[in-house]
Amino acid sequence: MDFSNYLKHITQLVDDYLKQYFPPKSEQSGLIWTAMEYSLFAGGKRLRPILAILANQVVGGDLAAALPVACALEFIHTYSLIHDDLPAMDNDDYRRGKLTNHKVYGEAIAILAGDGLLTHAFYLLSDGLENLLPPAEIVRIIKEIALAAGPLGMVGGQVADLLAEGHSSSGEQLEYIYNRKTGALIKAAIRAGALSGGCNQEQLEVLTTYAEKIGLSFQIIDDILDLIGDEDKIGKRVGSDLKNNKLTYPNLYGLDFSRKKAQQLVDEAKKEIFALFGDKCEYLLALADYILNRDR
């Protein structure tokens, strides 16, 4: 199967699994489920679920164990987007080509929808893995994801990003922000996916390095698209980072250096995993190229 069709296949599997964790419309209690669904099924790339599944598969794992991991990560990622878009944070009106959650449901419901997605993620994860993996492995996976999503990961990175707005900062501080705000959950996707597949320590270490490099490359490309991307393709207004005085790679180093840095990181990531997995990592190699060359 070519990579484009494989992505569509995996995305459909993920969406079908996600829907299992929403009650029937007739049983939904109030507005909260509708608001959660609105952002979750707004047409995202499903990058983190795809990474988790690819990591599981490249180490010879069972897809059934990868799906709860993949879908919990998408719940957490979507919660973070809802909260990022709030007026108190980035104050964005559009996300994935649609009005942001708070523009449709109001700030209070948007906050609660994010809270609901975050907490429901850990129910989905524990429920989905309960009869598939030993308890110790389930706990290890939950620990990976919780660490990446919290103050030592994504939330901590968001705080550092907010504090850096409007201040002169260093490349070291920028990478600190990126490695936590975006990179932590990408790394958790790879690591948790590999753990769900029963990886060994060498495989885990190599996949972790791959994840760190593509995670930084992903954020650099995001910064570039925010400056020169096509609004119709990226689904939100360009220039929001500049408007909010955010510290970004292009602002610090320029577009040309940023593109070269993203390319270098992807090349290094591909070399790292191919040395261990060979042709078995075909889709992970293709995904790294997709991250580099994407236009949304």
C-alpha cells in the first residue's frame, strides 16, 4: 500500500475507534459531548495517532494495542488546541478551517470541552488496554503520556512560550519551548506506541531519537507556515505568531536557515531509524518526509 493510502486507512481506523468512546446522541448529557466532538472531528492530520501506530508496527506489535494509545493521544492533542485558541492564550478565531471551539460554544464550554477530552483520554487508554497488555506495561504507557502532557512536558512548554512573548530570547530557550510544547507529545506517541508493541530497549532509544528530531522539525515547519503558508490549506490565519510577539525559528534565524535546519533534522531522523530497522521502517521514513514537505 502506498503511503498516501496507508495514511487514509490508519486515519479511518483511528476515527472509528474514537467514535466508540462517545455515547449515542440520544444519551448525551448536555452540550459537553457536542463541543468535544466538534473539535475532535474537525479534520486534523492525526499525526500523533499515526506515529503511535507506526511505532507499534515497526517493532512487530499488535495493532489492537496501538489503537487505545493512538486515540488517547488525539484526545489530549485536541484538548490542547481548544485551550491554545482561547482569548487568554493565542486568541485564534479559526482552527482546521473552522471556527474555534470558543467561537462556537463560548469560552466556558470550550474550557470544559478541553477538560473533558483530557480526562476522557485516560479512561479510553486504561479501558482500551485493560485486557490487551500486562498491568505493568499499561501503567508504563500511562506514565509516558501523562508526563508528556503535564508541567514537565506540553503544559510546561506552553507556560515558557507565554513568558517568552515580547522578550528577546536565545535559540536554547526556543528549543526548550519546542521540545516541550510540541515535541513532548510527539515523543510520547512514538514511545507509548513502541511500548504497546513490546519493543526492546535499543528499539525504544532509536525511536525516541527519531521522535525528538521530527518533533523539532515539525514545529519549525509550523512556524514557517504561519509566516508564508496558504490560509486555505492550513485552516487558520497566517501571521498569528508575529501578531502575538511569539518566539519562533524564522523570527530568530530567518526563513532560509529554518528550512535548512528542518531538513537536517529529518535527514538525521531517517538515518537513525533506517540503521536499525532497514526496510521495515518504510512508512516512518515517508512520514518524516511528509512532515518536512507539508503545506498545512
